[in-house]
Amino acid sequence: MIPSLFNGTVSASACSAATFSSFSIPDASIISVEAQLALNVTQNISIGAYSNNPGVNVVGANFCNVTTTYTHTGDDDSVQVQVWLPLDTWNGRLQFIGGAGWQAGLHPAGLMAMTAAIGQGFVAVSTDAGLGSDFTPENWALREEGVVNMRLLKNFGSDSLIEATDMAKAYTNAFYGEPAHFSYWNGCSQGGRQGLMMAQKYPDAFDGIAAAAPAINWISWAQQMEYSAFLMDQLNEFPPTCEFDALTAAAIETCDSADGLADGIITDATCKFDPMSMVGTAINCTGVEREVSQAAAIVMGGVWGGAKRGDNSSMGFGPSMDAILTGTITDLANINTTCSKDSTCGAETCTRGPVPLADDWFRLFLLKNSTASVSGFTQAEYDNFEIQARAEYEDIIDTSNPDLSGFRAAGGKMITYHGMADSVIPAKGTENYYQRVTALDPSVREYYRLFMAPGLHHCFGGPGMFPNSTFATLMRWVEEGEAPDVLLATSVLGLGATTIEERPLCPYPQVQKASVGADGQAVFTCE
């Protein structure tokens, strides 16, 4: 139970568009404001659906849903913001729910998170940035072939976030007769990138920011996500995914116990494994024996090592060797091939599969052609895409600026965790960012702490531990001054699974070490 900081009462009659009519947005026009009561909302939000939190069972929540639609002057965008205000259970706090993938917010998981936040007594807010509910940018990225919709990209990058924040704060004050005592950002992945953007660009907007698995280095992240396909195109060989899975399994077997515990998790990121050592090794591919190819080893080594330019300098950050880089959910797959057998001779042919998150970036924002092929780039073309992206978009969407002096001066606190087995956004990029922040400000631990989560996949899942205590820990730091020395994490098998183990995550640069206690159980320490 989160203690309430609000002692007043609010009438259901206040849930009226007239209550919120005085708010305005600079350089924009409000199209409509609708206020509707939502009564007796009951929903069980499973662990993993509410970023940085445990599962929440919402029972009988009553709130005012204020939906505002507005447009920017001189543009034809239509941005929707939803602010949910508890009628009788407000805890005096505001929580912004961040986006996911190509969605700025108000996505299905985000709406579940808003429901969980309301169930805990928060004012909950999110925005669609004018992008609608599409999972891809295909319907909004281009005004026409060759012309990027910069208005919507700026909305997605940051503009709509601060506008929705200001709106939610004003609506809170109008509804309750007093401002929120504390304002929080809560997000993972795209929501993590957004959280870093708020800390860098609007440092006094939030008292606390939970920015998990953030897509900080957007430009280099996109280059990295496309790198496996680029390498296979260069080789003109497309090994079946089972070869890459075999290389991952071999790396885990080699490096698993380096932390003192054999648990299928690589904790020691410095452990070395050469994929070329597996070339020619017989493996089972869905019931058929085949050998690991040199092409698979080259591609895997390249992906693990991070994307490279033609001069062999680093362009991106590679994933951990225990990250699952293949999969049926192809927009989360880092390596994707599709194979078929000839019905006559039985010969197998494999081709490049899609990597939608990165493919969309290259096709729509770099090539600016909705039907363009993203295959067959030369090294020079691949290198030039990075140069182009930085020139055209870095200031809009990239959040790799290590200067957090404004956030520090505003008194904000921020926590980031990142799964070390994240296949979508490599944790090494976040580690590098924190190193650069520290180099600029050695006192960074006073307001920003990073926790690496061994074995955790993207935001949630995998054999590693999920830090479901993140948001509560952030609140204690903001409101009580209790800085976190560890971040408690829980191992779960998936959405709705039962708890099976708990471990403390260590504040970077400390790492997790395991030993065996007197009772024969594993004991974890930070060193």
C-alpha cells in the first residue's frame, strides 16, 4: 500500500470537460477535451506488464478519464493524451507511462500499466504522440515518398512527452485543487529512451525516473540491429537459425560458471568464446544433423563484437553471448533467416528474414521509400547510413548525451536496470552511457544508478531475475532519501508465473558473485 499524500476529497461532478478548459499548449490548438467516469474497474495486471513493478490486482477503481486531442500550429497532426485521475484514492502522485517499440504510449501494455497505476492511487498519463495505435511507423513516417513526417518524428522523439506532462500536471491541479506532490516517469525500452530524454532535455519535469533497458543510442542501435542481415548479405550465405542457437548454447556452456554458479546465465561479461571453434561441429537442427558453418560463426562473431565500419572502428554495441538472437517473434530477433526444402530433391534453401524494428528505420527514415529493399547494402552504403542518420535525426531521437547536470541540479533521481541477455537493446550500450556520464560527473551515484541484470531478456523474461522492486525503490529514494545499494529482483518464467527465486542486483560497476552457503544454497554478493 502506497501512503497517500492527499487529504482532500473530489466530487464525481468534477469529471467534466469544463474543469480542464483553461489549459493551453504553446504553438498548438486543442481540438477536444472529453471527460468520462470509469467506475468499478477491476483487472489483474500480471508481473511484466507493468514496467519496473510487480503484478497488481486492481479491484473497484474509480477514475475520471480525460482524453484530450490537439494539433500543432501549421501541421496536420492529431495528438491524443489520456489523463486518468482517481476519484477517491489519489495518493498525491503522478505517473507517466512510457512507450514501446514504435509506439509513444497508449499501447495495449501501456493501458494495462495505466490501470495498475490507477489501482495504486496514481494519476496516470500517456500519449500517442499523434501516431495512432499502429505497431509500425509505416502509416505515419512519410508524408509522401521521399519526405519524412518530421512533425510526427519530433512528437515521437520528445515534443509530445513534455506537452502531455504539462497537461497532466495542470489537470491534476484543476481536479484536486492542489498539484501532485511527486511526479514520476515509468518506462522500459522505448519508454526507457523517453525517460532518458526527459532527464536530458526537460530535467525538472519529473522527481523520479525509472528508465529500464533504454534505447539510448538510437542511431547506433539501429545500425547494430541491421548488422546480422548486412553480414549475411556480404557473405551471400544465410545459415538456418539452429546454427546460431547452437553457438549461443556453446557460449553459455563455456562461460556459465565463471561467476561461481552454473545456472545457464552469463554474469561475467569479460568471458571469451570464439565461435570459429565450433565450425564443423555436428548439431541437431529440428531432427536433422548438420554442421555449424563458417558463415554462421562469422556472423555470430560479428554481431557479438558489435557493428563495424569499413575501417573496422566500432559503430554499435553487441549483445551478450547468452542473449537469444533468433526467434519466432521476429521483431525481437537480432538474427533471422527463413528456410525451405525443395519438394523434389530435399535441398534446403535459406534466405534473409525480416528484422522489422531496424528494417523500418532504414526503409522509411533513411531510404525514405516505403517499398525499398533493405538487402544488399555495400559497406560504404552501410557506413553512410550512420552518417546520414546522425545528421538528420540525432538531435531529435538520440538520447546518448551524458550531460545530466540539469537533472542533478533539479534534485531528480533516476534508476536504470538492463538485462544483460537483452537481444533487442544490448546492455553494453547502457553500460557505456553510464561510464560516459560518470566520466563527466563522478558524483553520478548521488542521483542516478545503473543495475545490470544477469540473464534477463528485454525488459522482462529469460532465466535471469526481473527487478520488480525498481519503482518502489525509486520512490523511497525520491521521497525518503534512501539510495539503493542493491535492487531486489525476482525470477519468473513468464507472464503470470509464480515466484521461484530472488537475487540482489548490484549497482554498476559492482558485479554479482555467487558462492555456496553453509546450507548448500547459493549466496550472492556484490563485488
